[in-house]
Amino acid sequence: MEGEGIFPTVVLRLGPVELTDTLLTSLGLTLAFWLGGIGLSRRLRLKPGPMQAALEGIVLAMEEAISQVLPAHAQRVGPFIMGLWWFLLAANLIGLIPGLHSPTRDLSITSALAVLVFLSVHWFGIQSEGIQGYLGHYLKPFPFLLPFHLVSEITRTVALAVRLFGNMLSLDLVALIVLLLAGFLVPVPILMLHIVEALVQAYIFGMLALVYIASGMHAREQPKESAA
């Protein structure tokens, strides 16, 4: 039956547009982050405490990871990558709440995230080098390699979407099979596996996005540095 089990469920139809539970969950997470960020920032300004210290530690760790890859552009790229990390972490973990499913087990959601990364690579690359300089690197070292560069752009975007989708879907499948075979005798190991996998997949997706952006922004910087 449509929408049963681990697969997305169509909750609402608006003409030809189908709204699934994973899409609504993603929209809800986005709204929650926006409203929660406003409320949390006001609360922390008025009453600093342990929560502020914990959040600052997490943000500093994220900034350090970004600076290791893009030290000269960490301030520019950091908000996008950190926002991606926070969203993926919440999206991967929300499946632990009864009645909800991880949006990242839906290929349409992971594809949208991969397309967002694809567009961000070109956005930051053009900002860094200018449109002529950025597009020119597709013709290097030889112009006849242009089709291979284009195929590479497409395949890595598809791989980014499928990798996250496959890992999160397989995690849900494994958890479902184990619970069906063993009942609820092993909930804690399954819970820990889900948490660890959610953290790992969020980190990998964000780091791959960061590496792709760095490769675009450094397309013309490397020759300049070597010449210096």
C-alpha cells in the first residue's frame, strides 16, 4: 500500500502536487530552526548559561573544520555549511521520534539538498573568481575535456543525493528488521546505532559539500599561489 512502512506517505494533494510526510517534516524543521534561532538568541543574550557554552563549543568546532579546508573563505562559506550540518543532524535524528520519519530517507529530499550544494558550488565560485574566470576552468587543461568536466559535475551531485538516501534508508530497514525479529529486547543498541549513523552521515555530507565548494573557489587561486 502507498506510503506504508519506511516509504514516504502522501499526506496532502494540491492538484498535481503531492505533499509527503518527509516534505512537511523538512518544512517544519526549517520553520523550527528559524523561530528557535530567534528565540534562543534573545534568551542567551538575556541569560547566558551552560547552554550557551555548549552551543559555542559546537559552533567553534564547526568553524575549525571549515577553516581547515577553506581558511581564507571560512567566514563566507561557514554559515551555509553550518546551516547544512544543523539541518541534516536534525533531519537524521527526527526519525527517533515515534510517528515521524527522517526526511533524508526520501530521495526527493536528498536530491534537493544535493542540487542546493551543486548551485552553491557555482555561486561561491563565481563570487570568488568572476563568471569568466570560473567558467574558464572547465576548459583547462584542454578544451576537449569540457564534456568530462560536465559529466563529473552531474555524477557527483547524483552520488551525493544517493549516498545519503541509501545510508539513511538502509539504517531504517535494519532497525525495522531487527525490531521485528528480536522485538523490543534490543532498543538501546539500535538507538545508539541510529544516533551514530545520523552524526556520521550529516558530517560526511557537509564535508563533501565543503570540499566541492573549495574546489570551485580554488580553481584560479592555485596558479596564483604557485606563481607567488
